[in-house]
Amino acid sequence: MGIKSYIAEDGNLIRFDADPTVSGGNERYRFWIDESTIPEGYQLQYITGESVIFPDQGLPITQGGSGSNTVRNIHGNWKILLMQKPLEQMHKKPTPTEIQQDGGYLTGTVGWDYKSGIGGIQWNTVAQVDTPAKDVTVKASYLSDYALKQIYSESTAVYMGVKKPSHIRGTGWTAEQEKKLQDWIKEQVKKDPDKWIAETVSAKTNADGKYIIQFKGTWGNLKNSDAGLKNYNYKEGQNSSGQVWNKWTKEQIDRLGTVADKADNGRFDFSKAATNQVKHVNYDWLFVSVENADHLRVMTPYNNNQYTQMSDKFGIHSGWSGTGFGVGVTNAIPQILRADFALAPGEVKFNITNYDSGKNTAKVGDVAKTSTEGLPYNGESSENFRIVWYDEDGDEVQRSSVQKPSSTGSLESADFDTSKVTKTTNYTAKLYRVDSAGKNAELLAQDSFTVVVEDSKKITSMYDEFEYKNSNPLKDATYSAKGLPGGLTIDPKTGDIKGVAKESGKFEVEVISVVPDESGDITASRFYTFTVTDSPLTDGNVGKEYNKKIEPKQIDGYVFKNVTAKFIDGKTIDGLTITGDQITGTPKAKVDATQEEPNVEVTYDIYQVNEKGEEVLIKKGHVDRVPLSIAEEEKDTTKPEIGDLDDDDNPDTPVAPKEDENNRGPQVWANGARVTEGQEITPIKVNVTDDTDKNPTVEVTGLPKGLRYNKETGKIEGTPDKLTNWADTEEERDFTVTIKAKDAAGNESTKEIQITILRDTDGDGIPDSTDPDDDNDGIKDEEDKNPKAWDANVNGKVETTVGTQPTADQYKEKITNLPKGSEVVVKTEPDVSKAGETKAVVTVTLPNGEEVDVKVPVTVTDTTPAEKDADKYDVKYEDAKGKAGEKTTVKPKVTDKDGKATKVPEGTKYTLGKDAPKDATIDENTGEIKYTPTEADAGNPVEIPVVVTYPDKSTDNATAKINVAKLDDIIDRTADPTKPTPAGYVRVTFEAGEGVNPLEGAKVYDVKEGTVLTADKYPTVTAKDGYENPTWSTKPGTAITKDNAKITAIATKKNEETSKKPVINDVTEGDAKISGTGVAGSDIVVMKGKDFILKTKVKDDGTWSVDVPAGKTLKKGQKIVVKQTEKDKKPATENTTVKEKAPAAKPDAPTLKANDDGSVTVTPPADKDVDVVQITYTDEKNHQGTLVATKGDDGVWKLPDGTDPSIKIDPTTGVVTIPANQVKDGSEVKL
């Protein structure tokens, strides 16, 4: 686009240099796109300068690869990138995010981007998310394993024109192929979203603009392309990840490829879980979008409605990922992803609506108004804006209050009243974002207008010498002008305007400057108002009384006050006196005066009328020098000629003059006439006789305009034009008409007659001299202050509503004295942007053609419903924590619509809403809620609806939420044993059994199943006489179940004889049996701490033995206790310690070899005791995996089912060979 130089308000030439540096002009730019021109279905993704005023510093612009040529004044490679608006079909119905797990989640930041720096080639440096976008909903979807099976199929490969499925998105894959594939995928998703989309999960951003989307995950370790190209071959009972104690179950195999029911079921981190426990996310087939952002500029690589891969060629370029802004895979092994979004307005429209610095400048007292549209309203609570006004020196003169955009992205007008402006000034309104500290942040847009204080140098009087100098002439410029008053010219070299004005009025003059330039002539226009005044005076006659008021000629938009006059020194008219604005008296002598030689000086003050109807003084003591001429005394000889040709002063007896016998030439006579202007006259017969020539020629001169002599009829005919220069009180004007007759011999005869034009101000055909209402305004002349000018009678006010302009007919109805046939058009519309009293100016065209401007008062009513209290206040309850059985109190927080803390108006009432908990109470005046959660509420949130009723009867709804803690694992029910036992709990009671006294302090508990009941919860137990060693049926420290919840204390009878101690054979680590000797028939109990308690009896041969339980291993240093109880004797115990097993020969370590062809060979040691080798390596796709080789009982080495067939193992030697295409170059392989 060709950006030409221009001439600024101060007259200086501003050249476009394409150079933002301080040395090169310090230029700043705003580059935007008209949203209405964006194709349907698309929105803005990026634009150079990001639609704000940029750059933010005086350095060359390189952003997005742009550049400059300051020699040629060119900026180049500025970009506008559009993106597809996210399609709803890219997602299915979302589920809310769950608690963050060890992986399988997408995190990111959504922020507002109002900054535009000078550089940044990569997306991650251009996009900014410094300003958090709160409460924005982000949705993410990834394709299912089922979908990937269809994508990586033979039929799809044929459709895509590749040899086999593995070539899809392989080497040589193009963006065109990707688009074709994605279009096909979208068709399938639309048909069956539940089968093709694995999950759609949504989350809202917090106050910092951050979000976490936790996927539930798809079972299995094959993800992305592997999920489509490979199959699971696991079998029930097979070791998982080489773990002999961890076998695949049917349920685990059946769930492969399906989405887990919960995020916390299973693991995402492949490196920390067995294969039968892992889940995956197909993040190479992911789509992420932001809700309700299609009216914004959104910087995201998810811009084409595609399930996008992390690929520089056809997916997400690595340039999107950075520290401050990023999109990509943070950690592939636990599948942690990132997607930031930078939001910004698409097109901010900011204008001063009613004035500018061109033709439409403002006057002092006018009020400038702003219009702001296109601001963001997604995440509405986050952003504030302000409009600040500056003068042309850059000083702040006014700032608006902080505003949040409306629901349509607009701000209220920041009106600027110019009443205090004293000189012509250019003002600029700037739109800023306001930061969290309340300070102006980024400048988003600006607009300017000029207040013109009328320059008295541009006001002159008619016929005065005038010169207006161009204060800032441009070098080599050529000047011209349009609209100058007659008599004034412009100097083409200097732009000075000079001359003597020959016409009065207000003249809008366009001054055109043409400056030669290399790129072509620079043409610029500036507009000026020049005003030429005049105070014309009606000439008088000697001996005739003169009584005239001096009135400057009216000019639209001006008022003239304090009019006074005087005779110019030495030019007094004898017989006349000037007092103030009145000239009175009877002239005594003839006086000749002209505009060049005036004799009266008129002085007055000039006021300008602004849009509010206020009169602003712009020039005091302005002077018009005007002529007042006095003609000779009127003679009576002219009067008889009106219908009296015989000079007998009786017009009823006109006769032809007596023929002069000595005059042989033609004779001519005619009656004079009194005729009304604008009315057709009765033809006046011109009589001519001649003694020899029957047809002498007749010439008639001096006729009033509109009348003519008709040679065919010999009559004066026509309709006299309406005169435009009537003096104020003048009602008739005489015209001397000369009739000349000439015969063929050349003899001439001349006769003068008088035609008097009678004034008819209102054009009704009745001369003013006899019309009781000259101007037809309904006011009798004797009562009319200005009987010669139609005065509008405006009765009442026109009523309208905000935003609706009244019609011409509405104004017409209020003007009660409109003459029939008058027309009314609106000249200046009233301000209907807000309620109040204002005025309109209408132009009334009267039947006589005269145009009169009339001010009509207008009442503007705002019919918009008054803002309700409910819209002014926001009542919210912060979440509270509660506990079953304990009273919880929740108080409301009240903010205004700007988010500031406040109070509700007096008289506001709070009530509980429908379905509120039965026992909840609320203070109707304060809104304080009290509620005691029940045990049924435990572990769940309790929501209490509240209705807020304001004094104006408007209502608001709020919800108080109490997050009730889970029940204690042990609940004391002693005080009220009748209370029911919660689900998942068992009732624990204590009883005294045989040999035990009544229990002291026994309590009743409800205990969560599996919870250990400690000793301090047990009552005190004592044995009865003759009994000893009371014991509990469920010992303290035991996990409670429904089977052991009834706890009984018993004691044994006293027996003084003690059993013999048992003998324990040596116990060595790893032994499967513990054995010894004792008294035949005695009870033996073998204990290893709490690990196991084994019971047996001593055999008849005096030996005993027990097997170590499966899954339990005896270790060096462990203590073994054996108790022997003979019949009717006290038990006796013996203990021993597990001894160390004799060391075995250490097996050799496996060996690792990197081969010349890039493959890797792993060889197990030959030791027969080595039966497992674990290999960790990184494949070509940068995925880390663990491979476990195992040797069975039959001595055959195997790899796990599902292992890539290219990885080979020798069943006899166990040698594993990993080919080069399965190992990433330069990566580490571990054993």
C-alpha cells in the first residue's frame, strides 16, 4: 500500500520514511485488518504489529521476518495470517478435568497479548501471555486407538497415495497430504464422534490464566502411530514387564485400547509402572481450542481444525515452544503436554465521532465524543481500559474512569468539553489498557480533532483591504484555493490570501498545497473559515424624514451585539443624527457615498454559537465602514405620471397631450403604475402616434427586473421580481421608466413614467402597506418586533427516545405558524445519544422562497430500563470448609460491577432458595448462613442456594458451598448408640467375657473398615480372682472388619506350673521351614514379629515343624519366637535369630556391544543362575523403553510378547540384537 506524505495541522510536511528510529523520524504505526473483510469461517491469528500502536521502541522492525528499506522508504514482509474458527465437531461433549496425576495431562497459560515488540521470528517470542485471562474455557481432544487403526490401515494408505500404512506421516509426507487426511478424518469424526475421539476434556483458567487438563488416558503402552500400526499380543497369566510376580489378567488385556474410568486408575509414566498398568494419550493426534474466542485474535498452532502432530513439516513447528510461551511435548515418557494461548482484540475501532481536524472542526464549548468497539470480552473479569485526552504539546488534560468492556466489547464515550479552550488546539484521545496497579499500560489506539478558536485575522469587512499570511509556507510548494469570497485571491508561491472582499457571508475555503516529491506530487488540503461582514444602509432623500436602525447583515452561526455607529470624521450628513444603532433626522443636502468612500463607521461585537446554543465572543469592536447616500429631493412632477397624463393632478381624467403643431415627430404617452412584487401586473399600454410614420420604433428602459416591453402588443408586461435589498422599514420603491419613440425620419420623443414596486414580504399578494401581517407569522405588525422577517412560533418540545432522530413532520407540528405551502427540513440533528434536553435546527422554506433557520427544543428520553440493583452488585459466597456435626458459618462478599468491594443497599433481603438443606438458616439482613453438616454430607460439597432481593425488587441468585470433610475413620457413638452406622463403617463394641471383671470406660465406635483401632480406644480390663492374663479377641492395632468388630475380653485360669521351653533348630536366611523339638502333644506357636503367626503341635516323636508362608522370605537377623504350651500349664517361649546363608558364587554380568552397522548386541552371562536381563534404550522417535529378556525353566530365552519383530533373541544363548533403525543415534543403552 502506498502511504503518502501529508501536511499536518501545524502546516508542516510529514513524510513517510519507513523508519521508527529516533534518528529517522521516530515513526510509530498501527496496522490492522477490517474484520468485515475476513472470509466467513476465519478469524485473525497474527498480524504484524498485533493491531496496536508499535513498535514499543525506536529500533528497526524485524518482527515475523519483516524488514525495511529506509532509502526507498519501504517496510516489507508485513504479514496477516488467518486461522479457521474452531469447529464444534472437533470435540465431543467434554468432561471436566480431574485431579492431576503423574502424567497424561495438558497444561498451559491463556493470556491477553497487547504488546508488540520490534522483533521476534519465532512464535514463542512474538506471543505474550503476561496479562492473565481468567475464567476462559479450554477444551482438548485426542483421537482414539480405534481411529488410529483406521488411519494406519491399508485402505487409507491407498487413499493417501502411499505404499503402506507406515508411510502415512512418514518421510516425504506433505502438507497437502496432511490436509487431505485431516479432511477425511473430520468426516469420520462427524459421523461417529464417540468412536473416533478418545476423550474431550475441558478446564477453566484460574486467576493467573493457567489451566490443567488431566486426561483419563487410554489403556496400553502403544501410543500415537504405534497404536495404529502395532497390536497387543499379551496373554493371560504372562509376566508383565518381566515381573514374575505380576501376571497379565483377562481384565487387563480386555481394557487395552479403551479409556480408563478415572484418571487415578493406572499410571502414565512408562518408566515407573509395569506394562499392564500404563495408559497413554495419542498427543500426535490432538486438538486444543479456546471457547468463545472467534471474535478475537488467537495465537495458537491449532489453527486449521486438525488433529495436529508435533512436526516442523506439517504440524506444530518447534518455534512455538519457548520459555515464556510454548506449545508442545514437555516430557514424552509421562506424556506431559503444553499449549499456551495468546488472545487479543481482532480489530479495535476507536474514533472521535463528531469532530475531526479537517472540515468538521469543533467550536469552543462543543463536546467531543468517543466510540470504542472491538475490545475483548472473553474472560470478562480480567481487563480494564481507560481513555486519556492530550493537548498538542503532549500534556494530559483529562482522563476517563477505568472501564470494563460491555458484553459486545464497547466502552462508554469519554466526552471532552471544550468550553475552557482559549486558542485553536489539536487534541488527541488515546485508548490504553490499564494494568493491575491502575496504571496506563499498552497504547491500543488514538484519534484526534481540532478545536478552532475563531481567528479574528480571518474576519474582515466588505471592501476593506484584507491580508491573511501563511505562517508556515512549505519549500517549493504551490498553493491554490477553492471557495474564496469574490475579490480575494491566494498567492500560489506563499499561500498568502489578500484582496478586497466583494461579497459578505461565511466562506468555507479549501487551501490546497502541492509539494513536489520523488514519489510524485504530495497534495494536501486544509480548511479555513473566512467571514466577511457588512452593515448595509438604506439611502435617503433630501427633505424626507430618515429613521433607520443599523443592523449588520446576518451570517449563519454568528450573533452580532452592542451595535453602535458614528459618522466618519469630516463626513457628517447635515440633518442626520446617529445615536447608538439608530440614524434619525431629515437630510438637508445631497450626499454621494460609495463603498470605496464610506461615511458611516459601524462597530459591534461578534459572537459564535456552538452546538449547545452558547454564544462565545470571538471578536470585540469589529468595524464595518459603509456608505449612506442622500439623493436630491423628490419632485412632484413624477407623481402625476402615474395615471395622469394631463398634469391636472386628477388621474381619473387621463388624456393624450395636445398635439404640437410645430412638432412633426412622434408623440408617446403611458400611464405609470403601482404594482406588487412577485405578482403579475396589469399590462401598461404604451401609446405612440406620428404624423407620417404609422409605426415608429419604441424603446423602454429602466424597467424593474421581471418586466419587459412587448413590441407585439405595445404593452409593458410581466411579473416584477421580488427585491432582495429592501431596507428594514421600506415598503415601496420607485423606478423611473424611460419610453423613447423614434420615427423613420429620425425624430425622437421621450417620456418618463414612474412604476412603484410595492413590497410583499410574505408573498401572499397583499402589499405590506395594506397587509396587517407582513411576514405572515401570525403576529400583527404593530405587535411584531420584526414585522419584515417571519418569526417561527415554536410551541412545546419535540419528544423522542435515545438513539432515535425525530422526523421533519415532528418538528413541523411544533411550529404553529407555518404558512401554507412551507417546507421543513432538518439542518442540524439533535444529540440523541443520551437522555436530556437538547435542540435541533430546522430550515423552513417559506412560500416566497425565503429560508429561515429555526431552533426547536427536543426532549430525549431514555427508554432503556433503568439499571437494576441486581446489575449493580455481585453477591458471592466463598467456598467454606465444614465437618459433620459442627456448625459452619458462611458470609457473603459483595462487589460492584467493577469488582470493587462494596455493600448492598439498605433494605436488601436474603432468603434461602429452593432445595436448600432443611436445617440451614440465613440472616435476612446480612446474608450470613449457618448450617451443621450431617454425616450423610461428609466427603461431599453442600450447596445452599440463596435469593438476594434488592430494594427495587430485582433479584439475584447466589450459592454458598460448604466442602464437608470426610468422616473420621473412628467415630465415637457412646453418647448416642442409636445413630446409624455410615456405609463402609462397622459398629465396634466391647464385652467382658470369661474371667473378666466388668469393663471400665467401654465405648461404642463406628470404625471405617480396614482402620486400625489403637490401644487407647480400648477400655480397661481386669481379671477376676483365680484368673490371669486377660486378652482381647481383637487385639489393639488390628485392622477392623465386620468379622472382628465385636471385641471380647477373656482371662485364663491361674496355673502355677510352667511348660518347658521348646527347642529351635538353626534357621538360615531363605529357609522354607522352621523346625525343632518339644513335649509331645503340646501346642506350638511360631511368630516372626507381626509378619506371621504359625500354629502346630509337637508330634509323638517329639518333633515339630512349620512351613514359611508363600511370599514371605526369611532374612538374616530376623527374630523368630516359638511358644510351647503344655496341657494345663503356663506357656514358655524360646527365640532364635535367622543366620546368614553361605555366599554363592556371583554370576557374571551381561555384556553390551555397539556394532559397526549401528545395531546393538546384548549377551547374557553363561552362569546358569542368570535368567533375567533388562535392557533400557531410546528408539528413533525419542521414546525411551525397557526390554526384559527372560529364561524359562526349560532353559529357553524369550522376549516379551508384542516386542517389535525386528528385535531378535537367540533362544539358546539369550543373545539380543537390536537393529540400527530401532536405536536413536548417539543415545545411551543401559543394562
